Amino acid sequence: MTGPAHSGTHHLLAFDSGIGGLGIVRALRTLNPALAIEYLADTAVFPYGEQDDAFLVERVLTLISEAISRLRPQAVVIACNTASTLALDALRAAWPEIPFIGCVPPIRWAARLTRTHVIGLLATRATIRRPYLNRLHALYAPDCTLIAHAAPGLAACAEHLFRGEDVPPSAIQREIAGLFDRDTTGKLDAVGLGCTHYTFVLEQLRALSPPRIMWLDPANAVARHTLTLLQNQPEVTSPSVQPRAWFTSMPPEAEALRRKLPDFGFDEITLWPSLPASQKITA
């Protein structure tokens, strides 16, 4: 498929373990439709939040190294909280000439909005257990009580909903129940999304939580920050071929996923070429 003709644009790579980063891709395209965005999803080891830290650091560095060599992006969005909190410093050290934009838990945003000084974070186990979260809390919200809750199955719920599959409200309720069980004072009023997948369950989270809760999705903020950094990068000639959505293994229910990809500017599922398989599902 040939992309639209533009005199110049910026060339980005967005990386996640699954479909979560597509929320940031959507925000980027809304702000600047001319962007050339490649998407790489490491579906072979989804979900990242349940993987070993050392394994993930090596995995992310290897995949990003391959992607930089093959795709030559001007900037890389690590559209995954787990990968960002684990590997962002190492990525920046390895490629200091390339801007890396990460996704971090929106603790500072929650601290600005809360009226009760009781804030929450919904995230993966990997993000919750990382010392980085404690540093964010101490730096940006020292006067707030932070209730950080791991929802190990919520990213999978988001993947199912994204593909149009039925997910009973009770499944999502089970994932978030612990957050509100720990709010013994009933003062929790601002909860940050600490996983990009949760963008796609935001409607359900709002429906299943007390009306006082402000759910904070940082996708738009990440997109705005990315565009700010790109102001320092020269525009390049737009590619004649539409950038692709790459996957490290064929995703479950691939046909349902393929039907959703045009909403985010992609027209096919393409397997990442470091894998032996070369099949792809075309539109």
C-alpha cells in the first residue's frame, strides 16, 4: 500500500509488547497525521509485566538494535511502561544520538490533580515492584499516600477487547478490586494508568469504579512530548511505502487484529524478519 504524499515528515518507531502502544500511535497521528510511524510489538513474549527483569532488558536491547539498523528511525517511543522503567537508561546510553521517549507511571500528574492526597497506580507486577516507582513517589508526590496495585491479567483483557472479543465485567472487576480494597479511608481520587494496554479498558475502568475516581491515561502527554522532541530533528522525505506494524510472533486471533489496524494507520500484520517465519496477513 502506498502512503500519502508529503513533502517532509519525521520517521518514528513505537515499541510495545502488544497492542498497548497503539494508543500512543493514535494520539501521535491525531496531533500530526503526516508522521511516518513504524510499530513493533514483541508478541512472542507478551505480557512483559510477567517476565524476568534481566531477560527483558536483554530482549528489548536486542530488538531495538535490530529495529534501528533496519528501520533507521529518528526517534523511538518505548510505548510500554515495563520496558521503559527497565531499559530506558540502557537504550539512551547505547544510542545517545537518538531520542528515546518512555512511558512512566503518571505519579506527578496524579499528585497535581488529587484533592485528598491519596493517589493510585494500576500497573503490571513488574512496574509495581521496581524501585523506580518509589523514586517517582518520593520525588513528585511525597505528601501523598500512594496505593500501587498490580493487575496481572488486565493487559490480556485489553487485548481481547481490542480484538472485539467479549470480556465479562467481572474479569476486569477482579483485576482492580484490590486497588479499592486497600483504600480503607475512601479518599482515593486519582489513579494513573501504569500500562499502555489499559488505554483500551479505560471505558470499563470508569464504569466499574466509584464516580470520584479520575483515571489518568498518559498517552496524549507522551505523544505531545514526542512531538516537542522532534522539533529538533530535521524532516525527512516521506516513505513511498506505508510504514508497517511488525510483530515478533503471529498474534492470537490475528484476523480480528488485522481488521483493527487500519484505524491506527496500518494495513497488515508483518512478522519481524529476525524470526524464521515470513508469513503475513494482508488486507
